[in-house]
Amino acid sequence: MNEAEPKVPSRWIAHLDMDAFYASVELLRYPELRGKPVVVGGRRAHAPKTLPDGSRRFALLHDYAGRGVITTATYEARAFGVHSGMGLMKAAALAPDAALLPADFDQYRKYSKLFKAAVRAIAPQIENRGIDEIYIDLTDLAPADDMGDAEPHSGIRDIAMRIKSSVHKATGLTCSIGVSPNKLLSKLCSELEKPNGLTIITMADVPGRIWPLPASKINGIGPKASEKLASLGIKTIGELAAGDEVWLKQNFGANYGAWLHRVAHGRDERPVVTHSEPKSISRETTFERDLHARHDREELGKLFTRLCEQLASDLQRKGYAAKTIGVKLRFDDFRIVTRVLTADTWIQDAAGIRHWAGRALKKAPLEQKLRLLGVRAENLCVADALPREDVDQEQHDQLTLGLFKVP
DNA sequence: TCTGGGGTCCTAGGACCC
DNA sequence: TCTGGGGTCCTAGGACCC
């Protein structure tokens, strides 16, 4: 911390993370599962059944067969070593008796709106980071004498406690909050006392509380970068901070190397962005079994058309038209290929998406069996800002378009 | 029996225009 | 005739995040 800090006004930024969000929402519905290992994931088939006596029967992890992954696990389930992203089949070997619930995104969106509204009523400067996380700029709410490194930040602690209590009152759910001068540090420290935690740090705490953490905890240092860092003898954020900036740039490129050096010292000037427009909207599906473009042509054709219809409905519901349509394929060996095409009109309807996605698909190699098919709309614009005649509404003949014909 | 679905951002090469 | 920038758009892939 010998280098001069950038001359920016000091800020108080909070990162709020709902505790085991999806699983916790499910426990509100099924309180009898409280205290037990529960995982959320997979598809519809395993919804709980209500018995004649009113009690409920839950699917267990060891009964699962398929390609699903864990979306969230309760802390009781995590104790068995399962975690989000893990395949359900693998998780079943670790925690066979854990209850398995299907994800119910409508319900999670409802609780997401509730907790965000509760926070907004106290602190309106909110940046969405997905369904269960937000950044909050508390700078304007902080007492003037609470800025800087002076302890104990009682004013900012009061505000954070009020937010936590308001979220709990609105949803019955707990969250963890980290507060610091920037988004990077707040994200790191919101995790330090999970669940139901509150952690406040300043730049002076970086060596003591941040440097001992693994470098992979930093948002933006994923599996690849972590592995490369480890191969260079760097495991912790402190070791990264001790690395020479020129050396980091040589190993990771000018941009990423400079960024690594900055974040290791806890520096981050990114603002809290309270509004943004989507850049792309997509739909994709992993098949129950791998499919071949030729042998399973009929089945693929139906799936392909359905994805296009779902995407069109998403676009229209959200009020966007797209100029670029793409497809995504995942082969049986997990290799991913994408192909996109930019149209000469704005596209919003299923037939238009099907037409351009079909043309994009023709550019892709299709010898290998497929595991996943996806359709994506990019280059979006707000549809009602467009002259009506610029939106392509003509009905394309689905029988003659695309590779996967529909019977 | 490995490994979902929805996103963002960055890089890099080629086309094309001035 | 040859050499050469810069800028923008399009495309493909990949890392990363929730």
C-alpha cells in the first residue's frame, strides 16, 4: 500500500448477497425441511407430492437420474461437500438422502423483487447483479464523519443493519452484506461472515483481511487464471499483490496484468450502475440424450422451432427487436460452436428468428452428436422506438427454411 | 452415468471505407 | 505502383459470473 491512492472521493459501497437464496425460498414453502440437507436443481419431474393425510413426500437425491446440476444447496447439504454447479448424479453419491426440489424461477423472481424493493426504500442507488445479489451505493447516506479509515463506522453499520432487517421483514429471508470503499472489496467481504453476516472494511484492512484469501475469490479470476497463477507460485491475493506489475503484464497481457495488480491492492473505481439495457437474450436446452443432426432430424427440428418460439416470446414480452440471430451447439464431447448472422431487418417474431437461426445453423459443422442447442438474439433495440415497417413480420415458410425441417 | 441456463465482456482477424 | 494508416462492422471463440 505504498503507492499513492487515486484521487477519488471516498465511497461506501455495499454488496448484498441473499443466503442460499433458491433453497431458502423453498424452505419458506416447505418448513418441514428446515435443518435438513436440501438441494435445488434438475427439471420438473421430481416436484413434492402431497399425500392424503396432508403430509408431503419429497424426492431424494439418490432417486435422481439425468443430466441436471445443483442450482443451490442449503448449508446442511453443503456440509456433505455438494455445491452449486455440481452434477446431481455426483451429488447423489455424496448426499443420497438430501431432498431434491425442482427450481421454481417464478417464485425466486417474486422474492427477488420483494427484497430489492425493501432495500430500495432505504437506499435507492442499486445495481442488479442477478436474481439474488445487488450492489448498493451508500455514500450519500453515510454520516459525514464516517468517511475514511476512522473506526468504528457506527453510522454505516446502522444503515446496513436496517437494510438486513428490512429484507428479513419483507421476505423472511436472511442476507449477508459487505461494506467497503468499492465493489471489489465489498463483494469479497460479504462472503466473510456468511450466512446472515455483516462485514465492514476499509483500505487499511486490505493486508489483514483480504490478502490471506485465495486469489480465486476475486470476481474475474476464474479457473483458468487461478491455475496459471498457481503455476507461477501465486495462490493468495497477498502473493498477487507482491507480484511485480511489469512481470504480471508480461505473463497475462497488458490489460489483464494491470487489472490483476490493481485488484490485488484492493483498488476498484467502478461506479454502481443503476440502469442498463440487455445486450442479448437467449434460450438453450440440453437434451435428455445426445442427438444427431441426421438421425434425429425430426426431434431436433421440433426442439429448434420451440426454442425460436420461446425466444420470440421473450423478445416481445420484454419489448425488444434484434438484428443479429445466432445458434449455439454443444457437442457430445462438450466442445461449443457458435454461428451468428446479422439480418437486414429488425427481427421479433418466431418465423423470422427461425429463418435466420436456420441459416446460421447451416454454417455449423453437424457430423458430431449434439448435447445442447441454443438460439440467441443480439444487437437489440427497444421495439417501440422502431418504425413499424422496419420490423420484419413476414411469415417465412418454415417447411422450406432451415436445416431441421418441421413435419 | 461427470458437467444447466442465462448472461457480460474481451480478443482477434477480416472486410470495407476513407 | 506500392505502401499505409485509422475506424467501424461482422464473426468466432473463450473466460467468467450468477
